[in-house]
Amino acid sequence: MFTNRVLWVLALSGSLGWAAGVQAAEVKFYTQRKQGELVRVRPVFRADRPGCHTFPLARDVHRVAVLGFKRCTLYNARKCEPGSELRARWKHKEKTTTTELTEGSRWYLAARGNVAVRAWNCAQ
């Protein structure tokens, strides 16, 4: 009974992450259609879990959003093979590319069109 009251007080005060509305970690992938429209790639299983994950088939990706993860790396080979890392650029730093995508929603793999992504690896 006492435990329930403590949890209730913590929830009301916002001391618990779920009570404060903290967003869960997730990586989101978007493909670009011929008209330039961005469409979210679905379904993406295990996009909310850290570690290496492989798409069953290569997915065409134009933009990536990294939410709640410290960093993510994308690969054009299965099982996050070293040497197959894909480079992305942050929207406002168009001359600089990196293989480590930090938290943010404006990571672009190509100026126009899509790039084949086979796997991703995210860390918290």
C-alpha cells in the first residue's frame, strides 16, 4: 500500500521518466518518392532497440531521424559489416559527412534520391 502511494506521488511530480513524457529511443527511416515527397519506411522491426539490426531486404532510404540514441551507423551490407558504413550529412553542414549519426531528425544520405540500406547499429 505504501509503495503504491510513493509511486503515485512520483508520477504526479514527474520524477519517473514515463510520467514526464520522455520519448523512447527510435531510429526512423524515410524514402524519397519521384515527386520529392518523403514517406516513412514501415515496418521497421527493432528500431527502438540498441545494437545491430538487419533489414530482410535492402531498403531505399533518403533521410534518417535518430531519436533517443547517442549515435547510429548505417550499413549497405548485412550484419553491420565493418567497411560497409554509409556516410550521411547533416542538413546545415552539407560539406561535412560522417558515419556516426547523432541524435537529430535531419540526416540525409543523398542530395536527391535514395541509398540502399541493409543494416543499422545504434547505441545509447
